[in-house]
Amino acid sequence: MWHYQGKEYKPTEEDLQEWKGFVYIITDKSTNKKYVGKKLFWSRKTLPPLKGKKLKRRKIVESDWLKYYGSSELVKKLLVEHGENNFYREILYFCKSKGEMGYLEAKEQFERNVLLDDEYYNGIINCRIHRSHIQSLK
């Protein structure tokens, strides 16, 4: 279950249409260590071409965000060992674009010193953001 502003988050159709994705923090309840990341609500799926055609088809499908626990291999390993109930997943920001998600994720990671603080599982901060990507934040 995802949480937002201290409550269980149950998305509406409008939420899924309005927002591209979100920035989140996952907390390991047994150690209180955290992981900061971002996740899209929707992803593109490439399908093979139709019979007699050459171009591949693309379809937009809902991502695995409901069951997502981050891209960290260590967090994934701990999830298998300790189970989903050992982790608290919280949405920090909803975002209207991928650029906005990238900016807010990097901002959170730098402000929290995730690479320098042993309280975090993050092992890399990776972003490429242009000024035009975050105009909606002004």
C-alpha cells in the first residue's frame, strides 16, 4: 500500500490521468533506512507488427507502480528476505511531467544527502534535466 500525507493512497481515474508519476520514499521498518526514487504511472509497451506490416506498434499501459519497491538491488533483496510488510511506502510529490519527476527526485536526494548518509540505500543520483522540463514548478 502506498501512503500520501499520512493516509493510505487510493488513486482515482482522475489522478491517473492528471499525473505522470510521483517521487517517493520507502522506509525499511526494521532498520529505519530509506530509499528515495520516482515512478511513472504509465509505460509504453512495444508490440510486434501486425501480419503483413513492418512497423512495430506501441501501446500505453499502466505500470507496475502498485507493486513497485524501487530499483535498488539491495532493497529488492531485503524485500524477498523480510516481506512487503517490513516496508513503508510514501508518496512525496505527484508530478505532471518526467522532467518534473527527475528534478524533484534529485532535489530530495541532494537535500537528504542520500549518498553520504548511511541512513539511505541510494547508491547513485542520476538526472538530466533542462529548464524547459520544469516550467510547471515556477
